[in-house]
Amino acid sequence: MTGLGGARAVARCDALGVSPYSDMADGLYRAYLTPAYTAAQEKIAGWMEAAGMAAYRDAAANLVGRYEGSDPGAPALVIGSHLDSVRDGGRYDGPLGIMLGIECVAALHAQGRRMPFAIEIYAFGDEEGSRFPAAMLTSRAVAGTLEVSALDMADAEGVTLEQALSSVCGGGIAEYLTAAREPGSIEAYLEAHIEQGPVLEADGLAVGTVTGIAAQLRYAVTVKGMAGHAGTTAMRLRRDPLAGAAAMVLAVEQIARGDNSDVVATVGVIEAMPGAPNVIPGAVHFTIDVRSGKEERRDCVAEAILARLSEIAEARDLEISVERVHDLPASPCDADLMDLMDEALIGAGQPVRRLVSGAGHDAMNMAVLCPTAMLFIRCKGGVSHNPAEHVEPEDVEIALQVMLGFIERLGTRAGDRNAA
Ligand code: GLV
Ligand code: MN
Ligand code: MN
């Protein structure tokens, strides 16, 4: 069965890139628990059912499709990725991995085949963290690494996670953690994703085996000064937190750059309060995202950044508070599964290429629960988190064949183990 699945996976991502599956008019923004999110879930549930799966929404509002295996009690293979997007993002970062999972099952279903294990497709909810001030809550819930205290939060409009959740599933925060899967109930986790970087394109390759994912840290920073009249407050009397934050943003860039390592640090959100042309702001909120393949390097740079921010605040007579809202260690992919992926690449006539992921993925959380594998797919210019994101259907078809080869090999491995 080769040919159409890759193109259909791309076409489905395109179909989900517009209203009513987007929360913005001219582009794609699909945030966790919004009307666009639930509309997309309904559409995808139909595709799951057409591929022979039973679909349901779990307590964290993930959409899950299950295709039974020949042994219903055997640990399942989970194939997952995320349904949410960044604001004005691309169509493939996240959904493509879900669509490819559905295509894998559709191909097996069309042949009337069952693997020794069930296959479950997870469409995760908030990998990007673009609505609430936390990210990957839903895969953390599934991995069982979340605490209920981490769920007390609201979006920029003041809607709490509890309110948003109950409007979608009727359930609340108290049930959220019941989305957790039992350790031992999952054979492996597989995630296919666009590379979001230029390596595969530069090497002329359609796909590659991921070796691991860089460690992430995110902070929410508030700087407070003194709000005042823009026309009457002399410059020397000001305590302007936005001017202070500007110096801080430059410090973040300088310190990360000066480390001359793989550390990257980004200020992606900044907001001045109250936000008027004739008012010196009274407070500024901004985020900092710091990553590296090595936790120690990431932490060392993050500490240097926070120390410098305090110095800037002190020199300008500003108050600063910093909250760590996200902290994920580096997550290596499983060595045996990487070998299976390499074999599947060879089986699909592709050269073997291994590469690391600077972007975060739900696989980071699933790694706590089970061995994980990831497959990267070439994307044009390495561009992502941008509406210009583009992937070729031919490359996605190759990814599908590699995933099917991987599933086949995983099935043989499980069969051999059961026979032994
Ligand atoms: C998700 O795209 C992330 O890496 O932040
Ligand atoms: Mn992303
Ligand atoms: Mn993604």
C-alpha cells in the first residue's frame, strides 16, 4: 500500500489550517480548549473511526483513537503528536504526526491486519503552551508526571484552566490526572514531526532518526516600576519597567550568544501594562525560554541571565519577580528503537541519518513512561512556527513507509519476545 497516505496526511493538515479549525481569521492559531480545538477534534475523530479506530477524549481533553491488537492485554504502541499551534503558526508542526499515525492504522486496517499490540493515536492538547502559562500539560498528565497544584492557572483573558476544561469535557481539574497511563501499559511511543530545522534539507534527505530532545526551561518575568504621565514626568524621575525590560532582553541575547555553545535563549512574549502611548508603564511581563542539549549548560546560562536581570533591576530601582513555569530535562530517544528506526529507513530505501531535536516534543514527557522514538521529516528552509512552514507530500509518504516499517519490526520484536 504505497502512494496516497502521505498526500492525504498533508491535505488533512491543510484542511485543519483554516476556520473553523483556527481561532484566527487570516492564518492558523489553534489553542488548547478553544472552539477551533474542539472542532478539529471532532473532524479527526471521524478520520480515526474511518481508519478502524474507536475514538474518545481523555480527562486532559486529549483525543485518543485505539486500534485493537491481536492480544488486547498487550502493552500498546502509542503514536502521538500535538493538535495545538503557536499563534499565526504553520499547518504541520504537530498535526502532521497525528495524521501520519492515522495513516499507519488506515494502511493496516485496509489490509485487515492486527499487530500483536493495540495502536493508540494520541492528539495531544497543549504542547506549545500558547494559551496557558505552561506547556505540555496534556502529555505530562498522560505520563503521570503532573501535580494537581500545577493546574491552577488562567489564560490572558482570565479564563482558568478549570473553566476552559469543563466547557469542553464537563470534567474538571480533579479528574485531570486520571488521564495518566499505567507504567508498563505502553510498549513504545512513536512521534513523527517536521524537523523545524535545516539539517535534512541541507543533506538532501527526506527523513531522519531523532537521537534526543534538548532540555527546556521557561520563565515568566514581571518587572514593576512606577506608572506615570508620559508628558509630565521628567526623565530623571522615572522608574520605567519597559526601558528596564529592554535592557534585560538584550542581556538575555548577549549572555546566550556569549556562551558559544548550543544554548539558545529567547524572549518571545512581552507586554507593557497598562499599555497606552501616553503612559509610562507600571509593569512589564515577559517570558524567557532557554534550551540546550545539556541540562548543566542550560542551567548555567539561565543562572547567569537571572543574576544579570537582578542587577539591571537594582540599577534602575525596579522590582523584579521570576517564576519558573516549565522545566524539562533533555530526553534521549531509546537506543534500541533508534536501531529499529534506522532499519526501517534502510527498508524504505532511505540513507540512515541521525539528528538531534532543538524543538520540544511530547515525546519528552512520554519518555518517563516508556521507550520513545522520533522520526523527523524535511521541511522547506527549516522554517517553522511561521505560516510559511512547508512539507512535500512525497517526503511525508516516505515517512509513512518508514513508520509502517518501524511498526512491522516492533511487531516482530514483540512476537519474538512472547514466543521466548
Ligand atoms: C515547541 O515547538 C517548542 O519547541 O517550544
Ligand atoms: Mn511547535
Ligand atoms: Mn511541534
